[in-house]
Amino acid sequence: MPRTNLFTKTILILTLMWIPVALLYGYSNKTTTDVLKQELGESNRNQLGFFQNQVNTDIELLASWPNLLIHDPDIESFRKMYVNGGYFNLDEINLVKRIQNKLSIQESSSNWKSRLSLYSPSLGRVITENDARSYDPDALQQEIKPGWQVRRDRDGEEEIFRFSWFTVAPYGISDPAQNAETIVELEFDSRNIQNMLDKFKTDGRHDPFYYKPDTGVIHNRTSDRVLTGRLLEKLKASPLPDSDNLTVHLDGEPYMVSIALSKETDWYLIDYMPMADMLAPIRKSNLLFYSSILTLLVMGSVAAYLLYVQVQIPIRQLIRGFQRLEREDYAVRIKPRGRNEFSFLSERFNQMVGQIQNLFEHVYLEQLHVKEARLKQLQSQINPHFFYNCLSFVTSMAKLGRMDAVVAMSHSLSRYYRYTTRQERELVPLREETEFVQHYLEIQKMRMSRLDYVVELPEEMLDLYVPPLILQPLVENAVIHGIEPQAEAGMIRISGSYENGRAVLKVEDNGLGLDAAGRERLERRLAEPMSEETGCGLWNVNQRLHLRCGRGAGVHTAESTLGGLAVTLDWSEESEAPEDGETAARKRLV
């Protein structure tokens, strides 16, 4: 019988087929994912660089305005102008108006909201698009620094950053707030950058922002500021590169982070996207693939189970049926399932076994009848042997004038005749067999006053059924071969017990006994055909037990605790109840 059934083998094969496919798909999927991440990272970095260039271009354009204005004729006239009395005359007022118009036109030439301021240290005035006023030279001196200057500010509840750029004419002078001829200031706030960040975020995947260490963060207007703050905490752990793609994990979720540094403002443009959003199509494809594989595995399992139920189980039932038939279990039957080829085989198997059982019953009954005839023949051999011994005793007692012994023997013989003439029965209760043996021992006790006996049989054993005259030959051998040859007092003990589901009867004496070699020769002769040396009694009993109870039953010898020989009869308890031949045959078959 195979250790693994067809269903298990099929599932194992399907699994082994699925594993290399899954591994190959996993490797291909990993390669595709890596390439996609690389391409997306490169694409994001290029987009970020392009966006950064746009911002830098706008900022450079704004930074070029002061240089253009410095060389404007009206502004050159303005810086050479000196006012007496602190007020402008009409020509000077018209000049200021023209300058204001030019500042307004310049501010309107860009999409960025900005403000231009023209400072004249000699006049102590500052001109803007809508105003011309005095200013504080000391405060201006503190603000004038090279490059872009950034300061925090608030517009209502909104926090913003103000960027300013100063151009001084002539260049390279000290204390420009006091000594310069003209100072032009360009100023814009971070809302211009926010507008561009909002446009960059229109696809919904990006979330860009500007960051400068020790300064602050410029968010887009729909930015997730909490997530951005946590991301920055991760990025601050190490110096930021000028341009790179990084992978940052937050709460186990990976994010692709792209970084680009602005050389104009020293601000980092940072953009991040959840990897899950980018890999969503691949994950959907993976889910579809693994769902398909799982569906195929389930369908294969169902097909394997149907094959197992429809093919292997019927075959296994047939194999088990033949195995039970081989063990001579002719009651085996197979229950057909469905209407297919195997149900046809099951029905034919049942018919075959039924025919074999009927044939075997008839043959077995015939064998039983032969055995019963042989049992009756063996049983009849006991009577002449016993009669010979009894008549010899009567003759001896008559010669000795022991009429009482002759009467007692005659009385016992009459009972013996009554017992033996009723032995048309195949089995008798052990109680009757024991009473018969006690009569025999009483007769022998008349012959030998030194003889004594004891019967130790449990009450529950007295109702057992045994073949008739099965115990008397053992007692007779104990008397003749064990007790008579010696002059000492003789003791015979008859006992019984149950041992491991078997009934055991034991006859012991304190006579001469047999050594181990003698006991071995005796048991070997009991297994051989009867000869003149073997004798009739024990061999007859041994053969009758074999025929009645099987080869496991029989006669065994051992050394007795009384000092002589112990002869034991044992047989299975299943053979104790009396049955007719046909009932016994059917009981064995079923």
C-alpha cells in the first residue's frame, strides 16, 4: 500500500510546478520594480531640476532689474539731483513720476509679485511705485548685504519669507547707505514660489517644498505639513546632497525623495512620493497573477480530489478486500459507489467472494465431519485402556479377598459405564469431568492407601465445556508412572486458572517425574504419529485438543512444585461453548 495517496501526490506536484513559476515571476517582478524605481527616480530628478531652473530663471530675471535701472537716464538724473529746502520743484516731481512709472512697468513685466525701491542717499529719499519718502540710513545699512537676503515675516495670520536683493552704484564703496549715489532694492515674498509649487503639484503625486537649514520651509498650499516635518527629521540626520534620489521609510512605508539644490538662493527643492502610489500598477498585476495561481491551485486540488475519490479510493477498497480475503476473511464486502467501472468491479468482487464463501462452507463442513469421526475414534480408544486397568485391579482385589474394594470398584465402574455411555456429546461441563476423575481417584486410593489428592478448581471454571475423558488420562498417568513406582506417600493436585485469555488445567504429582531431556522427548512424541512407545493416553488427549481447539492448544509438561511432573492442558476460551459442526464452520467464516 503506498504511503502517500494520489491526492497528496497531485497536490505536491502542483505545488512543485507552482514554486518555480512563482520564483521566476518574483525575480522578474523585482527586476521590473527596480528598473521602475530607477526610471521614476531619474524622471523625478529631471522634473525637479527643470522646475528648479524655472524658479532660478525667474529669480535671475528679477535680480537683473536693478542693474538695468541703474543705467536708466532718469535714474541717473535723479541721483545727480540735489534739493534745496527739502522739497521737489515741478521738474523734479515730474522726474519722480517718470521713475515711478518705470518701476511700475518693470514690476508688471513678470508673473511674480515684486517691489522695486530706489534709494538716494544724497537726498535721503526712497522712491517706490506709489510713494516717495525718507528712510533711515542706519537701518538700511544693516540690511544691505551681498546676495539674496531672506527674513521671516507675517501677512496677517500667514507666515511668509521675504527675499531682497540690493544693487549699489557705484560698486565697491564702503557704507553704501551713506556714500552711494543710488541703491536699488528688489523684494518679493515666498508666495510667488508657493504659486509655482502649486502648479508643480497639479498631477497629485508630488508634494514639493523648499527647505533651507537654519532658515525654514516653504510649503505648497496643500502640503501635508506633519508628514513633511517628519520627513525633514529623517533627512536632517545626515548632510543633504546637492542632487540625489533617496528612499526614506516612515511607519514602515517607503517614500521616494528627490533633492535639488538652488545655486542662486542656496535653498533645497525637495519632492517626495509614496512608493505605494508609484508601484500600484505593479501590485495590481501581482495580485492578479497570484490570484490566478491560487485559483489554478484550487482547481487543481479539486480535480485531484475528484480523481482521488473516483479512482484511488475504489482501488484501495479493492486492495483491502483482497488482503482480507487473503487472511481468509470471507465476510468481506465492498460497497459500490456511483455507477462507473469501479462499481462494476466491486459488484463482481462481491459475487466472487460470495461464491468462494459458499464453496468454502461446504468443504469446511465436510472437513469437520471427518474430524468429528476421528475424534469419536480417538475417544473410543480410551475405554479399553481404562477397562484393562480397572479389571486388573478387580482381579488383584479378589485374589486378596478385598471384597469391599471389589464392591467399591464395581460401583465406580457402573458409574463409569453410565458416564461413558452418555458420551454422544462432543463437549461436557468440566464439573462432570472432575466428578468422574474423583471417582477414579477414589478407586486408586482403595488400591494405594498412601495416595492422596486435592482438586483446586475455581468455581467459574467448572462450567467450562471440555471434550469428555480429557482429564482422566493425565490423572491415570500420574498414578501409574509417578506414584506407583515409589513407596513413599503420593500426592496428586488438580488445579485450573485463566492466563491471558486462555483456560489452563494442570495435573501435578510428587512422583518420580522426568528430567528436562525426558520431558522434551515426551512432548516430541506427542507431536508425532502414535506408536507403541508413545502410548495412547497423553497422545490421544493432545490430538483431540488440536482437532477441537486448533494447533495452539495441547499438552505441555514441566517440573512440578510438588517434586514430580506437571502436565498442563491449555486452550483458547473461544472454543469452550458446545456447537454443532455447521455452527462452528459459519462462526469461523464470519
